[in-house]
Amino acid sequence: MERWMLNSLKISLVIIGFTILMISIFWLPRAANTLADQNPEYAYLKYPLLFGIYLTCIPFYIGVYNGFVILRLIEKDKAFTEYTNRSLTYVFYSSIAIILLYIIGMLYLLLNNALHPSLFLLGIGIIFMSFIIASAAGVIKALLIKVIEIKNEHDLTI
């Protein structure tokens, strides 16, 4: 892979991670306060929702970090190693964790009669995007395992 492609992917990961961090630190608390002021009957949900969203940031950043690790391994021409396999596994499980946390959060809101249709659509969108990432990571991981097996057999024959 060309160097400029790897650098652009690394820069994209940094920008995405930084954007989510800034949204989590600055915009989310202000939005939660505004919504609690506008809808006092749901004000008791402010802190559980913020906690749930912040909790989903943990697997997100684990996935971003492992994506960065994969790009560094590709840069060092060590893409077909067990380290890449391990990083893809972490990306897969991080995506699954995000899916489960959003399903739990949406069920919590549904049980409290606070699941607005726009929140439902946003949650479904995040779940589907995480599902796509988990599926891609799983397929690439399965292909990588086959390539590593072929590479090891080839190394033994020489």
C-alpha cells in the first residue's frame, strides 16, 4: 500500500477520534442540560444517558486504536501476522460491544417511555454501522487466518 494512503487513513482515524472526543466533552453535557431543561419530566434520565454514551466511547476508542495498530503493521510490511489478527479481533469485539450497549440503552429508554423516534433512528444507525464494521472485521480476519496458514506452509517448504 502506498505511503500517502496509509498516512491519509491514519489522519482520518485521528480526526474521527478527536471529533468524537470533542463532542463527548463539550457538546453532550450542554445538550443534556438543554434537554433536561426543556423536558423536566425526563430530567432524571440525563446522567444515565450520559453515562451510557460515555461507556460506548471505551470500545470505540479501543477499535480506533487497533485500527491505527493495523495501519502501522501494514506500514512495516507485517500485515500478515498474528498481531494483525489480534487487532482485528479487538475491532470485532469492540463493534459487538457498541451494538450491545446501544441495544441495552434503547431498551432502557423504551422501558422508561422516553425513546423518541429520532433517538431510535440514531441508535439503529449506529447499530447498523457497528454491524458493518464487525462483519468486515470478521471477514478480513477469516481471510487473514487463511493467508497466515498458507504463508507458514510456504515458509516451511523453503
